[in-house]
Amino acid sequence: MAFDFSFSDVNWLSVIVSALAAFAVGSLWYSPLMVGKRWQKEVGLSDESMKNANMGMIFGGAFVLNVIGAIALELLIGPESTAFKGLHAGLFVAVFWIATSYGITYLFTRKTLTLFLIDAGYYIIFYSVMGLILGAW
């Protein structure tokens, strides 16, 4: 794989759209409709602590980090792309780098398999959607 890219190759609109889409995936994934309550229990957060969180900082910081991730994935996919190539790159990154990294960390910190499946599953969907959008654009 040649890393002959530059920031002039970045489609900034697709980066923002894919970051927003990934943000939407997280909003649904961690909602009470899906795994939110189970995740909250697994990480030990009470309803009270959830209500007292600085949501502006959390969501603002998460969006900035989503944009950074989208830029990196866009550069990895490259300017000559397809939806399939983007999806493939997103899956590859999520399964072989992110999920394995979480797995190692969760083994040493003795987190549950349930928490691993919730968090790794989120990133697999997150980066697949992000890669699909970036590749298709």
C-alpha cells in the first residue's frame, strides 16, 4: 500500500457527512432502544452520573474525534475509490485494528466480553458506515 496522499485529496464534505453519520450510529447504538442500558451497567455508570455529565464537552469532543477518524480513513481509502473499497477499508480498520486493540485492553483491565462486544460492535458498524460514505462519495 502506497501512502502517497495529501490533504488536497480530502473531500471535506464527505468527511463531515460521514462523521455525522457515524455520530448518528453511536446515538442509536448506545440508546436505550439498543445497548445503552446494558453498556451503562457494564461500565458502571448510574442514571444520575449520566444526567450530570458535561454533554457539550462529550458530544463536541466526540464529533471532533469522528472528524479526525474520517480524515484518516479518507486518506487511507484514497481518491480513486468505490463504495465497496470504502466499506472494505472501514471494516478492515475496525476489525483488525480497533477491535483487536480494545480486546487486548479489555483482557488486561478485565472488562467483560459483553462490554467488548458492545464497544467493538459499535466501531465495526461505525467505520463500515463511515468507509461506505467516504468511498461512495
